[in-house]
Amino acid sequence: MTRHTTPWLMGIALLILSVVAVVFLSLPEASIPEFQAVKAEWIPSEAYLVDRNGEVIHEQRVDFSARRKPWMLLTTFSPALLKAIVAAEDRRFYRHGGVDWQAMAAAAWGTFGGHKRGASTITMQLAALLDPQLAMHGGGRSIRQKLGQIAAALKLERRWTKDDILEAYLNRVRFRGELEGVPATALGLFGKQASGLDEAESALLAAILPSPNAGPARISRRACAIAKTAAFPLDCGDLERRAEMALTHANRPPPSIALAPHLARQLLKKRGESVRTTLSAAVQRRAIQALEQQLQGLKARNVRDGAALVVDNRSGEVLAYVGSAGATSRAGQVDGVRARRQAGSTLKPFLYALALEKRYLTAASILDDSPLNLETRTGLYVPQNYDRNFKGRVSVRTALAASLNIPAIRTLMMVGLEPFHERLWNVGYKGLTEDGEYYGYSLALGSAEVSLGEQVNAFRTLANGGRQTPLHILPGDASGESRPLIDPRSAYIVGSILSDRSSRALSFGLDNPLTTRYWTAVKTGTSKNMRDNWCIGYSARYTVGVWVGNFEGDAMQDVSGVTGAAPAWLEIMNSLHADLPSQPPSPPDGVVGRRIHYADGLEPERQEWFIAGTETAELAIPDPMTQPPRIESPADGMIVALDPDIPLRNQKLVFRARPARSGTSFLLDDRPMGGAENPVKWLPEPGSHVLKLKDNRGRIVDTVKFQVRGVR
């Protein structure tokens, strides 16, 4: 520069300063918010589910206009990232007062020379982020906006610390696409928290800032320059490869924690909200792990899905809610806690509890486990046991503990379809919307569809002596007044049976996943064609329910409740009782213990529990001929459809009584049909009919109604 040009340049500088002074005087006073206010108004695009102790167990995005993560403190960002950002955007950040006049002069001189370059400091960029009037529109900022940005930056530096400015900038700076802030961008580009970025990732992220939509080649060149400025020992070729990978595979950041997606979809609605639940993060993790391990072991048997629910018996608080688990699931969005599936044998405890309550049976009563053919409205029903074998005469204790099907059907015939249906409805099985006749005798074997949530609270009712309150997931929800739904005496006796390892051994052996080193009462269930596995059980403190199967409904391969759901149930229950004992409950008032003896040695002597007034010391098999006769066929309410393609003589209906006793006889529509000691064949006539059974004294001892449809 010569002495002849200096006055000319000084004149230009004075003119520029004069213009700047005039414009500055015409600018409105910059309004600078407090740092804490800026931090408080930042709302992430996610909502958060937290456990009972405040630990985040699930984050879910609810705002799709932009992607923001929670505000991060400056001290939690990667040191390499801080170094790269300052090196790339504002090398004299810690030395200037908001405006880097040296960089601005160089930028102005470069503009005169045809080389445009930026000079905005981090503080100036933050000022534009905080004030929409300073934001760029179209090709860039106007001179008035630029000067306003300078004024705001100077004032910002007087009000905020450098750390405040850098922290706010990193949290609010906009990147490519929907990403806002370094925390969201780090997850979107690298799948990592901003606290864990390495030097290469930090250089690449800093390189994106000036031109968010630039291609990988341009970004990698700039990142290489930033690395040199920041003294990062990086290979530029490696940066190019990593830029290609990050920018071509950029994705929406996955949730940083996702332990309860199904529950989160139910509860999280507003961005930034934090909903506290009764869940325990530790119990939730253990339940997920137990299910995933079990499903991995069952993969070869066509098992893909599982669900689990853990609740506190006394409070009804849900401690773990696993709606779906399984790495190979094809329908992971299905909520297995709320979905309805066939119950299998898990309804039997409530059937026997009702029979005990009505004093039709005791735990020592003898039932017949032998082939049974039942004529129903829809045809012949031939129930089978799971293992296709029959055990003969067994006690009620053995029948329930070993989950035998035929004794359950015989018990339902005593109790009645409607009373059992009503009991199930009352304890919370609200999916049973049809009447008892609709389900028929298969209701005893769990043909109805129920949810895991209903199952767990029903078994919790047994654990609580027959009293029930609703389950709840939000701490503020009132548990409500407990309602007595099951006689506490029968609930206690059923719990005793479900905890009986030796009685269970008839079907399951002594060594099985239902056996715990502490007191538990547990029941398994397997639905028709092995589509569903259940294991529901309770200790003194907890009730745990597990379902295993396939959400699409295809059958598993040779998987029962004991081999499917029970191992996961055991793992969860063991983790809950790692350091917590579980003692058997004390018998309630009205329950008495007696030493019983079977006259024919049917079962070993044992101590048995009875509802007071039903106790006995010795049991013998009654002579069938001493029992009152009943009509065995046709079934009450049966509809017989005549087939026009079959000769009528080949469609005769058989009347049968049991026990077949001399002197008894049938009356059809009050017409004598002959003795009932042997089956009677009748040529059916269309219409409604009433069949009566008369004993040897002329008394009507049983009546059934049935219909015949078709043309004779």
C-alpha cells in the first residue's frame, strides 16, 4: 500500500463507519433474552416415559415438524466436537466481544476482490437463531439485518458468558433436513450421542454447518481442513469414506432408550412431556431379557412373539409391561398385554374355586378322568387331556394341579355354564361377551379369548384372598376400593393346590419350570393347536403373567405352557425374589385342615384343607348305582339337523340314561318311550321336543329339551 492510496482508503473507511453509525442509530434496541429463558423454552420433539424412580424408560417422537433432542449442558459435549466447532466457525471465539472485526475486514476486502467469505461469529449466528427478524431469507441477509445481527451479538456478549453462548449455539444450530441442534444431528448422522463423537465425526459435523445440503466430497474436503486447523491426526481419505457413509445413510435418530413402546404409545401425547409411571426400569429390563432369551431358544419351533406383565399384589401397580418381545417378530406393533387370545387351562382355577365355594366339591373329592362324549348344540364334544392319556379316578387337588381336562368338564357340568361364565366376567374377563351356552363345555378348557392384563389381575385376585382392585400404571390413579369377588376360603384352597409340587407331578414331573425355591402358586395353559402358551402365577408379593406364541395365530411346534411360557415366568419371578422371601399365606377364618385317608388307597394320606363344614377324614368311591339317574343323551338345548341325503332310518336319535337302572323309563312329549335301563332309538320328527326321565317310583328326575330340524 503506497502513501498515495492511504488517504483514499482512509476516506472509504470513514465513510463506511459513518454509514454504520447512522444505521446503528436507526436500529431498534436489541432484545436479548436471558440464557435460562432460552434454555427453558427449548422443547424436544420427543416425549418421555419415566419409571417410578424418575429414570427414562422410553422416548417417543410426537412432533414431526423438526427433530430436537433434550438440551445438553456444555460439559457433556464431546471435547473433540467443541474443538472442531470453534476451529471451523469462530477461531477467535474466546478473544472477541461478539464480532470478529479482523475476520469481518478480511471478508470485506475479499468481497472487493471478488472472493466472498463469511465472517459471522458463533455469537452472531446465535443472535440470528434467537431473533427471527435476523434470519436469512432467500439469497442472504440485508445490510440492515447484518448490522442488527452485529448489534445483537455485542449485547449478547455483555449479558451472557462464553460458555452460555456456545452451549445455546450447539443446542439450537440447524443442520440438514429436519435436524436441529448438535444432539439430534449426532444421532441422525452417526447414531451416537453428542457426548461420544470422535475426532473424525466431530470434524465432519462441523464441516456440514456452512452448507448443510452439500455432497459428501465437498463436506469431506472441508472436514479435512478443519482437522488440520484443530490439529486432529486424521487421514483425509478416511474422512471422505466416512462422509459418504454418514450422508448417504443418514436416518431419523432412533430412540436412545426404548423399553416400553406399547405403553408409550398409550400415554405419550405432547412433545417434551415426561410421564411418570409405576414401572420399575430394573424389572422391565429383566422381563424383556427373560422373554428374549426364551424366544431365542424356541425359534426353531416356530415361536416368534411373547409378552409379560408384572404387578404388585397389594397395590395393583404395574412394575413391568412388555407388550412384545422377539427378534423375529413379524407384528411387533401388536400389544400382547391387551390382545385377546384363547385362555387354555388358565381358567380352571376359577372353575374349581366356584365349585368349592358352592360346596359341590372339596379339594379331596374324587373325580373321574375317563373318556367323555358330550352331545352339545353344535354336535358331539369329545374332550381330551393334553397328553391324550386318562388317569382314572383322581382327587380335585390332583385334577387341578395336574391340569386334567375331563375332570374340569365334569366339574363344569356340576357348576353350570352360566354361573361359571358369570364368575369369569366378574373377575375381569370382559371379552366373554356371549352367554355361557355360546362357549359350551369347552369354556372349562379355555376356549374363550382373554388378555394378559385380565389374566394377571384375575390371578392377583386369588393372591389377595378373593378381593380385587384395578391395576394401574400412573402413580396418581386411585386403586379404588377392593371388591370381594371370590370366597376367601376357596381362594386359599385353590392357591394351596396351585402351589402343590407333588400333586402337579402327575402331569409335569417333579422337576419343571413351575417349581420355585420359595412359595408360589402357578398355572399354565395351552390353547387349541398350540397357538398360545400361558403361565400365570403369584408369590406373596407379586403376580407375573407370560404369554408366548405368534401374533399372526400360526401354531407352534410341540410347545406347551410348561416348555414355552413357564421358563420365562420362572426367570422373572426368580429375579424378583433374588433377595426377597415368599412365605405361604395363612389360612383364613373358616378353613380347617384335616388328615385324610382314601379307603381304597387311591391317593396317599395327606393333610388337606376344607371349608369348615365340608371336612372329612376318610373318602371312598360311591357306588354309581346309588347316584340319581340323569339323561346323558340328548343334551339339553341340542339341535338335531336332519340330512335330506341320508335315509331317515339311518338318522335315529339315541336316548340314554346314566346310570342305567332297571325300573326307569323315558317320556317323550309325555308319551312313554320304554325302559331307560338300555339305550332307546327314536326316529326323529321335526319340531321341539321334551324328554323326561322317570324313576321306579314314577317321579320325574330329569328333563331335557331339544329340537329336530329338517324335512321328513
